[in-house]
Amino acid sequence: MKAASHALQNKINELKLRAFKALTDLSKCKSCGTCIRICPLRIREYGLDGKAITVGQCYGCNICIRKCPNNAISLYIYQINREKK
């Protein structure tokens, strides 16, 4: 898979100021692997139960959420980083 586009990379850099997590509703995940293949950061993988989970720092690009055929992924903001003065 080729690298993220320039526009996507700019969006990722903007979103680095916030902390996100793409969370999988395990009851909806059918282990199709779409989110694993499509994630530009390659932070989605199969967990021990065979369901796709986020294992790294998510920057909230929403690609996995939009592409999931089962609507099994939600994006949560769990921390907002504050700029140092």
C-alpha cells in the first residue's frame, strides 16, 4: 500500500494535537480486515479473538470508520493535548 496522500498527511498532523482511539464494537465486527488494510497508520490488527482492534496511536482520520462495511468502529476523543508555553 502506498503512503498517505499529502492532504491526508496534513490532516493527520493537525489531528496530532488531540488524542483519539478508533474503538471496535466487537459484536458488529465480522473480521473482514477492511480497516486493517485501509488504515494509513497501520495501527489496526486482529486481536486474540480474531476481531480488528486499534493497537497504536490513532490520529482520528476516520478512514476505517467510513470504510467499515459493518459500522463496527467509532472514534472517541480521550485526551486533548495542551500546548506548552
